[in-house]
Amino acid sequence: MPCLPPIHNLFPLVSWVLDPFRPNLLRCASAFEAWISPTRSGCSSLTLMGARYPLVFLILLLLHGTKAAPDPPVPGWLTLSGRRPVVVARGGFSGLLPESGQLAYNFAMHSSVCDVVLFCDLQLSSDGVGFCHSSLRLDNSSDIAQSFPNRGSTYQVNGQDVQGWFSLDFKSKELHDIVLSQNILSRPNTFDKEQQLLSLDNVVQSVLAQQGEVHAIWVNIEYNSFFMEHGLSSEGYIVGLPKEFPVTHVSSPEFAFLKGLSGKVRSNIKLIFRFLREDLVEPTTKRTYGELLKDLKSIKAFASGILVPKQFIWPQNKDMYLEPSTSLVKDAHALGLEVYASGFANDDPCMSYNYSYDPSAEILQYIDNSEFSVDGVLTDNPPTASAALVCMAHTKGNPFLFPPVKAGPPPGEGENSTRPLIITHNGASGVFSDSTDLAYQQAVKDGADIIDCWVRMSKDGVAFCLGSTDLNSSTTAATTFLGKMTTVNEIQNKSGIFSFDLLWSEIQTLKPNLIGPFADARLERNPAAKNAGKFVTLPEFLDFAKASNITGILMGIEHATYLIARGLDVVDAVSKALVKSGYDKETCKQRVLIQSEDAPVLTAFKSFPKFQRVLTIEFDIRDASKPSVEEILQFANAVKLRRSSAARVNGFFLEGFTDSLVNRLHAGGLQVYVGVLRNEFMNLAFDYWADPLVEVATDTLSVGADGLVTEFPATAAAFFRSPCSTGQVYMGYTISPAEPGGLLMLAVNGSVPPAPPPAPVLEPQDILQQQLPVCPNEPMFRTFRCRLAPKEKEKATGKPEYNINLASLDG
């Protein structure tokens, strides 16, 4: 029996869905063929998901690729069984969709590992039907209060008065009509009011419909005592579940309830004791959960495992940094108890700073360390946990699968044995203050290929590295030199304290100041190192780079014209420093990239054929005209695009790729770099599932970028060490690129703002920025980067010629 029906049989039914995605269907044809083959078995099936969402599964394939039958397990897991940990999806894919709705459960099944377990928090209706909803109060994430405005109640729950709308006040028929909504502000509300509250029976039907797959259900009974007080028996409900229901785990934080189930449920159902906060009192033993944590033997008497908050295993201090792990997992394993960790979410604002906002790194901390592995993770984002398990685990320290893309024209078809360059943005500035010695050291340690220095000039002509010429952005200048605040319209439209107004000795008195782009939303970066590190002069940067095992360096140059007017020649400073360090010599193995948005600056470096010249296009474009590409080729051989030029965004949803733009630039022989990538979930379109690895995969596999400019090089490096970085299915899973427009197709009408007007097409006049000043006649200015006075020929053509006098570079 084939795992999938022939894909062409679906085209008549869903042609309106497929048209925008046909190129991706062709790309995925080989994966589809593998699924369809009758020789494959295990995880794959194409089952239409009920009358309400018959197209969801197909859209899921288009959104994030495919799964295949699992390969043999990888040895080395430190779980109790020695097998791979389990991914448990809390309410389905609740990190994206209203939790416990059909769409959330279906997304979880088809975007995660094939044995993902679906987590159902059980609530009982007045007629004893079990429904899945994480909160006892249904009004937290549904329209029940609007549908039944006079049916709210107040109950005692664990000794506290709780007011709201409760399942036990409604018959199952009424609850089936309740519509779910998202109650976490960092997640999209685009899918509100279209997903109905599901009974456990509904979830079971969805699981059983996935023929050939091995999904299971975990039922959690959080409030057994509450329901018992009102005449509803959770025990009777669980014991009475039909044997064909694929329930494999039953958990509860109530000791007596779980103990009472022992011997009454099927032998293949694991009883899991759920721990709540250590200071809370368990209602039947009257002991705190902290006390029970020290008495695991009593739990082993009736349970197969424990479900604990992740902080029980890796505690965090008050400053949100990790402390040493506890012995909980080892202690439990020694008693034969499995350990499941809960509380994982990609948008967790309390995620430890140790993970640098990379949710995969957090999962790996629990499953891939040298001491232990939990037996499963309860997560709101099951695709991320799946990727961590299959793609990222056991890869730390591995070499990159492919070398970085070479200098020169982009590779042609069939020449994909390279990967994009990992290019830093002010070093590893997601971890340490930008352009400091610590940021550069971290970048090299994290696996960056190219480390960058945006060259700034002090008042006395010292060239140094910093992300902005306005010292306010990343230093403590405002505390010492507030009187130097001024406005320079040629540089920015706000006041600042600029490097060219301070002597280098004054700048050295400042401290770095690490301020992330989302600090106002309380997503700070490594606050313990807020003022750590020291500023680096250009020669110091070059010395460090030459001594490091990296592919090369990037020199960023801005505001050259204004600086010349101030008597500071940044182009000359960079040229001299590179020559003095030997970077112009063919014997130097490291590459040199010169990046600027000023064509004259890049033209100046044509005298160094070894250097790659990168044009910054710091405004959104949707395409580039042929004349503009030809114009760029006159002075550059690469371009750096904004992320929003590579993939169009509408209201935090990806709308489409600018395929023609990247293809046109590649066809002209220009390499394309994309950035800036950041890990914080607020920086990511919803289609990336709050997972920075998905954006890396998208820019690599779909956009076709030759380089990724990132503030977190460790995240990109981890992806390129993964066997999933090729886009091929590995052990039944892969990290697939996002498909723009896929989520928008599922959105409720009117929930997404109108599409913004299209970005312009790049034209030659957009590239020719303000020219460098005309060269003075006096010989003392011979090293200035300037243009000759127009000649007769030049006046006729309108194209300036540039005088690059390199005489002073000999010294």
C-alpha cells in the first residue's frame, strides 16, 4: 500500500492552492516520489484532515517540506531506554496557532518528527465528555464569554477563588461550538475565531486518520480534585477510554489520583507524575512538590516517569543565567523513572541568556550533553524540538558539511557543493558589545567565516572598529560627553555624539554598552557583559584576524565624503592598514571584502584586484533592472541586500521571495549577501516559526544567498554543521525553508493588513550616490580619495572618472 496517493491526482482539487507554489512542488518532487513508493513505510501519509480543512496537509507540505520513513536510531542517547527522546506537542503547535485546535494538532503531526506525541490538557463537560484545553478557565483563550455572557462562575480552586467560564458548567454540545483564540501576545491572532474546541475523541480521530504514522496522545489531568468536588470522575473517564485510543501517557500533579490509576489502565499506558512549583503543596499528600522531589521512590511505586519544569534540571539564577545542573535526571534514571521536561517555547521571554535566543540550543542543553538526556520535552514548538533531536544533536564540534562559497561569480546549476559565508555584523554582537575584542573572539570561536570591522575615525585620525559613528548607540559616551551632542544631517536625522568629534584618548575612556534592538521589549542581550570588552583599532583588528582561523575579513566604510570634508580620509586609512598587514599580497590566504553604499569608495579599491567589493543596498527593492546590474559591475562584484529585499513581509507574514532579483544579480556575476539576521523571535516573520534556524535554512535553500550577515554566527554555524543543512530528509526529518504565502492562505479574512505597495526596481540613478569631492591641485593632497575635474569626454558621457593615488601606500 503506497504511503501517499499520486500527487497529480490532487491537482484538480486544489489547483487554486498550488499555482503560487508550483516551483516548490517541482523542487519537492523527489521527496514526494519517495513517499509514494510502496517500498517506504513508517511516517508518511497524505490524509485529508476532515471536512473543514481538507487542504491543510497539502499546504503543510508546501510550507515546510516533507518527512520520510525514519532511519535506524543513532546510538549514544543518554535516555533511560537509550532511544531518542520524545517530542511532546503541548496543545499541538501552540507556539503558532490557538492551542488544542485541529489546525494546531495537524500542524504538529505534519511538521514534526513522525512519532510526535500530542499533549491534551483534559477538561470535563457537565455530561462527562473530555475536552482538550490547557487552562481551567476557558475564557482565557476562546469566545465562550462572548457566546455565553451570563454563564460565568466563581469556584474555589486549590484554595483560591477563581472567576471565569468553566467546562463543567456546559454540556459537550455547547462546548463543541466554542471558538478558540490566541492568548499570548507574541503569537499571531490571525487564526483566531476559526478553530473550535476539540474533545479528546476529535483529537483521536485526527491521529487515527494518519495511516502509517505512529502518533500518540498524552492526556494530562491537572484538576482531578476540582472535578471530583463537582461530581465528575477523571478516573472513570480515563479508565473507560476505548482500547483503540492511542493514549500512551497519562499525567497528573495529584499523587493519590495517579496512584489510584495504577493497575486500572492498559499496560502500555505510562503513568507520569507531574511536578508543579516546588513551593506549592500537593493536595493529597499535603507535602510540597519540593519535598516530593526528594522522595522519588514513593513515585516509582506507581509511576513510570516524572514531568518537571525545565528549571528543576537546569536552574536559572535571578539574573536568568544557567546554574549547574541538578542530579534529578540521573537520580530518576537510577530508580528506573523516565524524566520529561516542560516549559519549552521559542518565544519564552524568560529563556536563559546562555542560549542567545536560540531555542534549539536550549533543547540541546537537555538532550545532548555528556552527562544525561531527558526522555522527552514538552514544547509549544514541536518542529524546533524535532530539528534539535534529528538535525542538531551530536553535531557539536563537527566540521562544516561544505566549504564556504568561493570568491568570484556565483556557482551555476549543479555546483551546490558550497555553503553561504557566515559574515558577522560587528562581530558576535548578539553576545558581546559590538566590535569589541570579545565580540570578535566570540565570532571566531562560534565559527564565523568573515569578521567585519566598520571603520570609524577619531578626531585625531585614529581608525577603529565600531558599528556606528554615533557613539551613543553602543558606548557610554552620553554619560561623559553629553556636551559633544550635535546633529549632522549628512549622517543621521537625530542628534548624536560622533567619533570624529572626540580624540582617540577620549574614546578610550568610554565603555562598551551592549544594547539589543529589542531591549525595550525586555529582550536584553547578555546583560552580565553589558560593558565588557575593549574597543579595537584597525591595526589591532587586522592583527587578530591574521592570527585567526577564518576565511577573511570585511571592511565597512561609511560617510567617506563627509569625513573628507572634516579632513579625515577613511579610505586612505583602510588602504594603508591593509597594505601594511599584507592583505594585498597574493600570498595572503584570507579574503578581503570592502563594503560600502558609495560607488566612488568601491571604485577606489579597484586598484586592489584581490579584494571583493560589496555594494550595500540599504533600501528595499523587488528587482534590479539590467542597466543597474551593469552599472554595479563597473565598481562592485557583490551586493548586500536587506532581509526584506530577499523575502517580502506583510504584517509579520512572508508574502513572497524576490526570486527575479537574486537570479538577475547572480546572472550578472554578482554574489548576493543577505542580512542582518538576529535570533530574537521578535525579529522573525511568523513563517519562520520563531526559530532562527528556519530563516537560515530559507536564505540558504530558497533565497540562494552567497553569504549571511548575522549577529549570532553560532546559530548559522550550527545549521551548516547539521546533516539537514542540505535540505534533504535525514533520519525522517529536515529543517525546511519557509514557504512565503502559505500561512497567509490560512488566515481569517481581514486579519492581515493590506499588502504594502511594492518596493521599487533598482535603477542606475539609485546607485550613483553623491560623488567624492573634486581633487585639489596641491600635491600635499595627493593621497585624498577624490575625483578628477570632469574632462571633455566625461562631460559628454556624464560618467565621472576617479583618481586613486596610491603613492602614499608605499610607506
